[in-house]
Amino acid sequence: MSPGLCPDFFDARVKSSYELNTHLGSMSFLEVKGLTKVYGSEETKVVALDNVNFSVEKGEFVAVTGASGSGKSTLLAMLGGVDKPSA
């Protein structure tokens, strides 16, 4: 597996940035807290996700919708372990 995918995705820095809770017996099937992703820096800074919080209960269906450039693909890439949140 290449660097940056699932095993590295759940390092301590990422866990402090947001929580992804998929443990059996928890209240939510999926819980995201404080998820942030920023591309670039200073004058080229683009905030793709800014402190995103949501939960999905077991058996619930969810659709991710929004305008072009609103962060849908960024969110799904992070949930899938393909990208890391900003520190």
C-alpha cells in the first residue's frame, strides 16, 4: 500500500484534527468532528472544508450534494483514506 492511504491516515496527528468513529456499539455508525482541509498557503490559500461536523446512524442513507467546488470530492477522499485533513 502506498504512503498516505489507510494505515497512515489514522495517525495521531489526524486523530487530533478530527475523529472518525466506526466502532461497534457506538451511538453513530460514522461521526466526523472538526474536519478541515486547506490547499495552498497565504495568498494562494483555498479552504475546501472548514470545521465540518456530521454523523451517520446505522441504517441511514446519506447523499453528498453541493455546488461545483464546494468540497464534495475532498470530503469523500478523506473519508475513504485517500487524502489527509489539514493539521
